[in-house]
Amino acid sequence: MRTLTAVLLGAGSRGRYIYGPYAEKFPNELKIVAVAEPDDERRNRFAEIHRIAPEHVYDSWEKVFDQGQIADVMIIATLDRMHYIPAMKAMELGYHVMLEKPMSPSMEECIELEQASLRYKRLLVVTHVLRYSPFWSGIKKCIEDGELGTIGTIQLTENVGYLHMTHSYVRGNWRNSEETSPMILAKSCHDLDLISWLMNQPCTSVSSYGSLLHFRAENAPEGSADRCINGCEVEKECAFSAMKIYIQPLEHPWARYMTNDLSQEGILKALKEGPWGRCVYRCDNNVVDHQVVNMEFENGANASFIMSGLTQSGTRRVQIMGTQGEIIGDMDKGSFTLYRYVSGEKVEIGCNVEGDGHGGGDDRMVSSFLRNVRQFDSDPSQGLTSATASLQSHLIAFASEHSRLNAGQAVKLSDLQKKGEMSV
């Protein structure tokens, strides 16, 4: 097996905790030889761990391209609006690319990226990681084996969880659609991709409703302050207190995403100075905290998707209703139930969900990408989550946001593409 070399753009959450550790666990498969990251501490620490030569440690992604192609693949884990240009440059130079979802907040750029991957004959794999997890791949196998007959309806619920909601979409990096992407694209294109993949039909029409219901200034309780740490009189009674989320849990599961210094002093400093210490009712957030999407498919089947940040858990629950059987599953539990109508059987199917926050899909996704790269000359497959495979879910997301902003008006995907450029 040939060890592939990689350039990593962005040593944030995904770069530090998914791609970096994969290279550490499987050094015979992947070696990261260059990194671009604007944060000094993250960049230097990552370079130290992976023993990257100083001349290949960059403080911006633009500088990476000055030396031409210096590795086999490029992993792009920058923020949403910094995906398109580096991905296009990378493919033009000869890199195969793993690109964090969403491809871009611009519909036209998503289409151009997909076309470029075909034109340059490069792999462009989008990180729709859930397809690789045992839970969702197990469900897909049941469908392909004919267990459900023809699917009539899919109902999928994404419980974002109030902790994730407040950290990422109220206080954090994805709080404002003008800076990154709307919630349906930034978070839920995973789910729209799953529905599209499981249905295996072209989506023809979409309608959607949603709003920012709770995390707004008018809902701030009396006695609250701009920051949880600055004399807030209701901090101890607030479910969304930054002190409760970042300071009190000893393992600091959320604090590690906002500061490199996990001492109490380091976390307190971040809460005093950074965005994560702000009152959830007094942020510059504008993305929705709940949304529903209805989809119609070419053969007459339909799907309903619910996203909510107003939940305790962060699990996904699914019900798939077919002509010969039904599946009901809970990703957090790592199991789903298959009901066979003819025999009356009820089959419990367990799935291994250990490993990561995506049900074990992260390592499987990276491994699949590397395998496809090695085989590309003899078998130019685009991969399970190629830009071509992922494009429909992005179009559904654009249509959903367009519908939501227009009082739930139904949007035909064929009309959407005819209109050309759409940014959300």
C-alpha cells in the first residue's frame, strides 16, 4: 500500500480531531506534509505533531499554492465561504480533494465544482460522513436488498441538541448565514444527503418553514447581562449558561473547541474575551433554531425532514415506510428495527457506533477516499460522496432556504437551476 501525502487547509475542529488523528493512527496510509492555519498555536502544534517541515507550514491557505502541487491530496477544512477557490485551484493543479460540507454557500459555485471535478478528472469527495457509518449503510443495504419494496415516505428528524445549537449556531462560527451558510446548508445538508441517497430518486419539488424562534434579544430574561460571566443575575438558572457548558464539565467537551488552553484560567479568559461567553439572547446570530422541509420525488414518493436545536439529545431518528416493509431507527442507540409485512417479522439490527460523533463514519470516510485515490488511474470512480453524488442535496438545501424565505412557497428544482446563481 502506497502512503499518500496530504496538505491540510484548516487545523480547526475537523482538522485537529479527525484528519490529524487518522494520519497518526494509520501512518502507512496517510502522511500530512503541509498545513495552513491562521491560528498560531493550532498551526504550530499541528506541525509539531506531524513533523511538518517549516517551509510547508503556512498562516494562510493562499500561500500553499505558491509552490505548485506538493502532495497527492488536499483536505479542505476551512470555513464555508473559503471552500470554492482553494478547491478549484487544487483540482487544477492536480490534487484529489476531500472537501468539507457544504461545498459552497453559492449554488452556482457548487455546480461549477462538480463540473470541474469531471473536467480535470479529479476526485472531489464531499464529507457527507454519515453515509459511511454502519447505521446508515446498514439501512441502505436493507433497502437495496428489497426489504422495503418501493419507498413511499421517509421521515427524518435531526435533534441538534441545545448544547450544540448554542455553541455552534448561536455563539459560534456558524451563527450568521452572511458569514458562513444558513442552518439547512451548514448543518442539515448531511440529512438532505441521506434522504436523497436512501430514496435514490431525483427530487422534483421542495417547500420549507422555519425561524429563529428563541435565541433573540426580546427573549432575554430580566437581570441577564451581555456575558454570562459579567454579573448575570440569572446565570445559575439559565440552561444555556456558558459557565455550565464550558467550565463545569471536568472533561471540557465543548471548551476544547473555543480555546487551546483548557485550564480554568484559560477557559475563563476565552469566556471574557471571545464569542462563546456571550449571552445567547444577545449575539449576532440569524440562523434558524428549527426548520421543516418537505420533498417530493420523481416517482411520487415524498420525504419530511425536521431540524431542531431545541432538544436535549443530538441524535437522528428515522422512519422509512415502504410497500413491503418499514424501518424505524435511532442513530444514538445504534440500532434500527426492520418490519416485514408479509411474514410479520420484526428484526432488530444493531450497528457498531463506537469511534466518533458520526457513528463511526469518519475513519471509514477517510479510508474510502484514500483507497479511491490509489485506484483512480485504473478505476476512476468518483466515490460514495462525490460532488456529483452530493449535488442534489445541496440543491435541495438551496430550494429549502428559498422556500422558507418566501412563506413556504414550493420550489421546483428544475426551475431553481434555470435561474442560475443563488447564494444563501
